[in-house]
Amino acid sequence: MAKEAAKKKLFGRWKLYQVSGNKVERKNKSCPKCGSGTFMAKHSNRWTCGTCKYCEFITNK
């Protein structure tokens, strides 16, 4: 069971990247406080960092 859980956890990380040609791009934003190594989660009305709890609200224009 531990191997299956490890595979599921690793598989979820690949959803954060997109490959176009020879270039790998990130889909989500990086946290401005933590740096480029930390992704921010996209919610319906905000972007949130899981490490430092930084939050940016999305405004509808």
C-alpha cells in the first residue's frame, strides 16, 4: 500500500507543470515571499501559499 500512496503523491506534482517543445513551464504562480520554489494554490477567489500563508485576492474587473 505504501508504494501506491507514494505514486499518487508523486503523480500529483506533474499536474503543476506544462511541457511545450523543449521548455517546461509552471502552471501556478510562485509565492513572492517564499521564492520561486514554492507554488501558490488557486482557489475560486484567491491565490494562497501553503508555506507562509500569503494570500492574494482575485478581483473581477
